[in-house]
Amino acid sequence: MNKMIRIGTRKSALAMVQTELVAEALKRVQPGLLVETVTKVTEGDRILNKPLLEFGGKGVFVTEFEQALLKGEIDFAVHSAKDLPMDLEDGLGIVAVPPREDPRDVLMTPAGPDLSAKKEIVIGTSSLRRRLQIEALGKTLWPGSAVRCEDIRGNIQTRIRKMDEGLYDAIILAAAGLKRMKMVNPPADSLEEYFETNGTYDFHYFDCETFIPAGGQGILAVEGRIEDRTCELAVRIQNEEAKTCLILERKILKLLDAGCHEPIGVYSRIRDEQIEVFGINRRDGETKRVYLTGGTGELDLLAERAAKGLR
């Protein structure tokens, strides 16, 4: 086993933090390991003035790293699993899945007056899934106020700055990213609905049953060459529960042929050796939800049943 490995990552602060988490995990299981971080700018990083669905969808954050893997320039690439396309390049695969971070979505607002005092609340999100769910929830959260969603792109800091400038009344972010950036500190033992403030911003965490996350949300996927010996190292940081949930969520998304063009949410969790699946989608003007349970050895059947209910 080589004592030096190279890990590819995007240049954003969050991507660097996530890659460092993987690097430190690898060092713990392989004392003396040296890790070099190789940064790249992806198409998704370069084009910030268009929604992802207009110029390539999820693959725009991955292609440059897959090319580097195939050329042998890097040994691994660290991705947010929800950004991975369903089909990876031949010879490449997800070689490790570390433990899942908080999968919830968070509504972030400037601290202060209740948004319900506004006639119209403008929320920044480019996700069709988030848009579908916040527009429905808005009737309960802010009775009498209209909710309008506007596209927003960029890293966490850019999105917060745009909200501070008054372009949006609120933005929706992944709890996992906020926690990894140490911007929030919710209770570690609960994934229920929760409210937190730091005096500057308020954070409203939605529970995953009410506001269903994107498939793979909160999970890091380590991509590598599936026949390379370095995979033997990567698999040692794998979390089997997170891996099982990711496999199921990606199976459902693949059956639905889901990219960025549909408001699909899929989330699974394991309790008492049973796996629970929550899903949401909107097709032909109808919003569909599913909730299923089954054994962890029934992933194909569960995926087929969930996809059928969401079509």
C-alpha cells in the first residue's frame, strides 16, 4: 500500500473541509499515511448564473475528477453524494461511504422579526425539491403570506451574503454543510424539527419526514478506481449503515431517471434492522409521497415499490 495518496476536491471551503474529514479518517486507519489534496474547478463552479438543470445537471461537479482518476492523477475524489450522477465512468465507483452527517434541510433567516409580517416571502433555492416542499409548508409557517422561490447559486458564504444584501428573505441549506463548517450546533442525538439562533441568524431545521431530503444528502462518497489496491484502504473507513441507505436511495433515483429536472426527495434510515424509506415527487401536477419499510436485504424490492409510488 502506498504511503502517499492524492485526493481530489473542489476549492470551496466546504469541499476542503469534507475532504479533510476523509483524509483524517484514512490516516486513523493507516498510521503514517501522507495525503496530498489536489484541487480542481468544475464546470458547476465556473457557471454560477444558470440553474444546474440548464447546463448538465449533477455531473457538472464530477467530470473533472473522473478524468483525473482515469489518468491516475488522483487516487480518490470526495463528493457530496447528492451531487453524484447515477452512472459513473467505466472503471470507477463509490469505494467508501463514511458515516452520514445530519441529512436535514435548514431554513436560514436573519435573526429578528417574524417573516409572517411580510406579504411576500422570497426564499433562495435552486432546488425544485426544496421549492415544492417550502411552498407547501409556507401556508402553515406563514399564514397569510405568499411564498416566492428564486434561484440562487454559489457556496454557503455566497448565498448568505446575497441574503444579507436583501435579495432573499431566507435561504434553504443542508444541515450537513452548516455543521461541517461549524456554523451551527444542534443536538447530536436528534433529527427532529429544531430551532436554533446565534443572534445574527435563525436556523429552522425541518424533520426528514416532513421535509424530505435529496437522495444521498449528508453523505460523502469517496470515488476511486474499483480495481486499484487503494480501495483496500478506502473500505476501512466505510460505514455500512450509510452505505446501505445510499445504495437504496440511488437505486430509487435511478429507477425514476432522476436528475435535477424533477422535485424528487428520497431519504432512508435503519431502525431495529428495518429500513424506512420516505419519498416525494411531483409529476403531471400531482404531488406524491411514499413511506415504506422492509428488511435491509430487500433493497431492490423496496426501490421498485418506492419508484412505483413516486411515478
